[in-house]
Amino acid sequence: MHAPFERIEPRGPELPIIVEVPHASLRLPPEVLEVLAAPARSIARDADLYVDALYEDAPIEGATVLVAQFSRYVIDVNRAECDVDGEVVEGGRADVRLHHGLVWRTTSDGEPALTRRLTSQELGRRLDLVWRPYHRELAAIVERKRAQFGIAVILAAHSMPSTERGCSPVQDGRRKGDRRADVVPGSRGRKSAGACFIDAVESHALGCGWTVRHDDPYAGGFTTQHYGRPTDGIHAVQVELARRLYLDEGTLQPLPAFDVVRGWCRGLVARLGQIAKASST
């Protein structure tokens, strides 16, 4: 089986920054295809396409980059191990109903993602082959950075559909089809990172003329919740980019503005790194 992640080391003077890209891959092993009902269009549309390419200059700025190498339809590394219900895995929890948990039950369009429930052994294999090694590696990188610099900053790199999709007509004040902000910093109510890092994402976006909305519709997933402990010197911010900034959402091909967004991402890494180094002295 393919390696569960790719780690890319800094090529410039190292910074205490980790860029984590959990959802860019489309890779699906044969054993997953056997139970997968999600159509190809959903597998592609529900991936954070090209986000790994948007941040490919991050190592030049001194960041360490960790990229998941399997589709979120194999297992979602931005969800907790317990985020699974009995409709997805035999013997699973009866107290939760998660359409988009550790293993997705439906696509973002509401279509079935599985032909049947997984056995507990099948889930365990996905955890052992993908989820657990990925998070062992991420945790090890975080601890190495913190030991070296006294601080570690995770930039959890994501992208999102530009409009609300697959929701009820009115949900949390949002309507299906509503235009989302250009950039959404997710910090779980400003709890997963220091204000200087959260505000830097906002000001960096505003400096490009982009709109910003914090935690809406994504406040951050497992990475921000589990690793973001500012009092321990570990900061985590999820950065969602509206796909219209760099992608034709119909053809799924990069737009001419792709390089502009790529430059913005490189600049964000450098800016967070400067703040982190100043904070560690």
C-alpha cells in the first residue's frame, strides 16, 4: 500500500511552522473501492484539490509540510477516532449520527458514500494504515519544532466550495447557494492559537483585497482541537480558501490566478514564521 503521507523538509532556514494538508489527495486503494458508492465527481469535488501545490513553496520559507496521500473517502485524518456512528461501522456508536465523520456516510451532495457498513476490522485497517501513522508523524514534527524553537505553529491548509452546498434551505442563518468569504480562519473560537497568528491570517487576506469570516462555516477540525494548545506553545489555525480564488469549480482546472494564490500562501507561511520566531525569543 502507498505511504500514508509525504513529509517535505525545509529548504530554507527552518521555521517553527508546519503546513498540514489533509485533504488534497484523490488516491483510493482497491479495498476501499469495493465498498465505495460515492461517484467520481463527488470524490473530486470533496477533495481540497491542488492545495498541496498552493503551498509547495512553503519549504523554501522554512516550513515543514505534511501531505496526506489518501482521499478523505478512505478515512478523514481531520476527524477523531471516535467520530463514527453505527450507520457507518458495524457495532459503532448509537449516540451520534455523522454524515461526515471519520469515514463519510454521504457525499457533500447528500448521496450515499458507501454500499454497506464497514466491519470493525475494516475500519481498524484504515486506522492502522493511514490515520494513526499520519498523526504519529504530525505529533512528532510538532514536538521536534517545539523542542527546537520553544513554539510550534500548525497551518492546517484547506479549501472549500465557494458557496453553501448540500445543506437544508436555512441552516445556522445560511442558505444553500450563499456566497462564502474568500478566507475562513478556523480557530475554534480563537482557542486553538494565539491572537497574533489568527489576526495575521486575517490581515494577510485583507491585504490582498479578500473577504474574511472567522470560523464560518468551518471552525477547525481534529487538528485544531487536538493539537492547538497555545498555553503549551502549540498553535493551530485552519485556513480555508474559497476555491473560486484559484479553481474553476465546474471543470476543476486551475485558474490563471493560481500563481497569485500560491504566492499568497507562501507569504502567509513567511509571515507566521516571523511572528513565531519573535514570540520564541
